[in-house]
Amino acid sequence: MIYFVPLHQNLRIISQIMILDKIDELLKEVQTLSAKNADEVEQLRLKYLSKKGEITALMNDFRNVAADQKKTVGMKINELKALATERINQLREECANQETTDEAVDLTRTPYPIQLGTRHPLTIVTNEIIDIFSRMGFVLADGPEVEDDLHVFTKMNFAADHPARDMQDTFFVSQHPNDVTKNILLRSHTSSVQARVMEHMHTEDGKLTAPIRVICPGRVYRNEAITARAHCFFHQVEGLYIDKNVSFTDLKQVLLSFAREMFGADTQIRLRPSYFPFTEPSAEMDISCFICGGEGCGFCKHTGWVEILGCGMVDPNVLEQCGIDSKIYSGYAFGMGVERITNLKYRVSDLRMFSENDVRFLKEFESAN
């Protein structure tokens, strides 16, 4: 008995056999592919993997394969494509490495100029402030930026419910459920360093082991919106002097000397009454406008004066909190924002420029180094 197979089935069988033979042929080719340079690698990619390549043509013929054989044939095509891709990528990497190794080096070529860095303007001004006070006998003191409430607020005469705490918008790291002094926060002023210095510079009976004369530069944090005039972090330099018979006159003379060293010998100062929890009496210090000479201009808002820092006599409560006998010792403290001083010296109108790492801006201070 003779069976007749429909013509379309014969065509499918023939097409399937041809595809399988072509796959075997291409597998052997792909396994032995080689190339001497990147151009030859690209030609291989076009031959096998491009839209008009050999493997793409196989995938177009795949629709003629019998349904019960599609899985087997499809797996073989995928295997071929994966192998071709892997081999071509391998050849591309080998050629790239070879080109790098063989690349000629012109020893006579002029080298690229080295871009030398410069000190940041805040560093320049901070160092200048430190240098001025160092010549007056102040020494550097440093402390942690992640601090406890005890040293940031409590020992600085901020009671747990003191309304002055509202002046400090603080970043809290952790808060203790029962004891506010154990809260951990990002320090909002470098006065916490002063508290630590005072703790370690006295005996058990409240007497100093030596007079305290320190300056405390560092970064501080406030929970404020970032604008041209405010930032969530900035830099301060605070000073502290504690000894017997320290007076407000001593403070005034030190600050006058600083102002004239920093802004010029003709600089005048004035002290205005103010309030800070850790000093009493407290004052804010202005300097005569160095642009208009005190006559009044847009820079000083036509007052002739520009505010630069806060200061005052250390509150006796602060001394006692830190273990120092306030009946024997007195002292003064002052604090200034480095960004504020830098703005005045170099007339930088936008605080954000100091933290954006714009090389064009930073290069403007090359001559100040």
C-alpha cells in the first residue's frame, strides 16, 4: 500500500533538515572565528548577528519548522546565537587589549598641563582667623560633630525647657525617652567643644589647672532650608578665655585687634547689647563698613556698620556646670561664622557656592592661597 504525504508537509520536513544542517555548519564556523583588529570583529558581527545576518535569517526560516520540532530547533538557534555573541565579544576584548599594548608612545609629545588644586576659600579664611588668634596666645581645640545634648545645650545654660532652645533648629540622631541630656544630635554650635575643654581643665575643687585660652573651629548643623543666605551646615570659629579677673575690656581689646588684623588697620568696632544663653552680658559686634568707610552704602544697608560676630562674658552658670568655681574665675567667649567673614572679604553673595565644588568658582581664589 502506498501512502501519499501532502506536499506542504514534505516542504516542512525539507526546510527543517536544511535549518538543522545550517545550524551545525554555523556552529563550526563560530567556534573557529578569529580577527586581527576591531574592523574585522565588526565585520563578523554584521555577518552573524546583524538584522541581515546568518543567524537572523535562520530565525526567519524558523516559522517553516513543524510544530512538534519547534522547541528542539529553537533551542539550537538560541545556543548558536549565544555562542556567536560570546565569541565576538571575546574577540572584541582581545583586539582592544592588543591595540592598547601596541599603541606607540610619542616620548617627545608635550605633556598635558597638570591641574593643580587650590585651597578652599573657607579653609583660607579659617586659617587666617586661626593665625590671628594664635599670635594672641590662643590654642586650637576640637571636638565631635555628633554630640550629646549635655555638651551642646545643658552645660551651655540651656535648661531642658528653656525657651532659648527654640532658637536652635537641630538635627537629632536619637532621642532618649526619659533624659533629654542623653539625646544625640549634630552639634548646632562649636560651644560644645568649649564645654569639653572646661571639663578637662579643672581640679575636683573647681580650680583651673591652667588658664583656658582656646579657639574652636569646626562645622555645625542647623535644620534650615538651603538658600543663598542660609544652609543646613556651615562653619564657625568660637573662642574662650577663662582666668582670674578677666574683664569685658579684655574681650573688647582682643576683638578690636582681630578686626584690624582681618579687615584693615582703620577698622572700627561697636558692641551692641544682645542675648545668648551662655554669656551675660552678651553683645553683637559690628565693624565699620570697609567699602564706604562708615559713610553708608548699599553693602552696609546705609548704616555704616556690618555685623560679624557675637560675644560676651561667660555666664557663671556655665562655669559651674563645667565644674569651675565661678567665684574665683571669669571669662569671655565669642563666636563667628566663617562663611560670613568670607562673604565680607571676598563678596560672595550665595552661600551655596561654598559647597557645590564648582571648579570655576574655586579657581577664583588661587591668588588668595
